[in-house]
Amino acid sequence: YIEPVWPKRSGWEFESIEHILKYFHCEAYIKDANKPLPTIQDWKMFQSHYKKHVDNTRSFYDTVPPTMGYTLEGSGGPPPFYAKHSPGKGRGLFASRDIKRGELTHDGTNTNVMFPDGLSWRRFVFSLPRNRACDIIDWSWTQQIETNSDEYGIFSAINISVLHNGGRGNDANVN
């Protein structure tokens, strides 16, 4: 089954994230702890849509498939985590080996994607089937483009690293 792409409604270019979430009915999907892990076909679709709708020069070549992450610089192999379901919690990443305190487990420098503006992000989101659009909405964030800059960009990742959750509080195992 291939999920259809929802039609763009008039004014989609200016919709707020709240309106886009409602349009795609994402609230229940995002909270669903039983939704499947993205497949290699899903990741390849994200990559091809990013190239088509955002940046046709972006290369996603990596010897590590997006279902395993990406080539972590300095290691020559995938990062020390893998994706799976956590009962009652949903999708997440789990250590594939012991990780030393302070060890770098993710560096998005070469793997995260940036949307140069809100319109390119919307164009990408509206090109996707509903559930994949909801995933990207859930997996997007804003951050400074450069340190000590007033410029911010919209970012996401198109591999399992996007399932990386930051820890909070004294019991966190990831900060």
C-alpha cells in the first residue's frame, strides 16, 4: 500500500505549523506509540523529495543505509545506536555497544538537512504522504545557522538519528 499525497489547499504556502498539523491530522499519529519504524523505502522517499523540492544538489550518498544511521566521522561505520520500538513509548534509539561518558554519538554536521526558508519546508512537507508529512513535522526544529548569528534555519535529519531523544533531569542517560 502506498499512501497518497494530500492535495495542497489554497494558501498552503503561508500556513502555520499549527494549521499544517491540523490539516494532516497529525496529533494522534505523532502520539501513536505503535507506529512503525521508517523503512529504507521511506528514507529514500524523504531523500528524493528533499532533492526535488528543496536542494537538487544535496547528496545523500553514504555506505551506511539510513535505517542504520550514517557514517559517524572517525569511526568508519554507523553510530553506536540502532532504532527499535520501546514498549509503551514508541520509536527510539538504543545503544548498540557501551558508550563512554562524553563520547560523541551523533554529529549532524553532514547528515542533517536545512530548509533555507519556511516555503521550502512547506513545499517538502506538502509533497509527502500524510504520515510521512507528520513525521517530518515532528522531526523538524529551528536552530541558529551559525554561532553568534541572528539567523535561524529549519532543520531535520533523513536517517534514524532523528529518533535521538535528548535526556532531561538528573536521571538522563543522554544530555
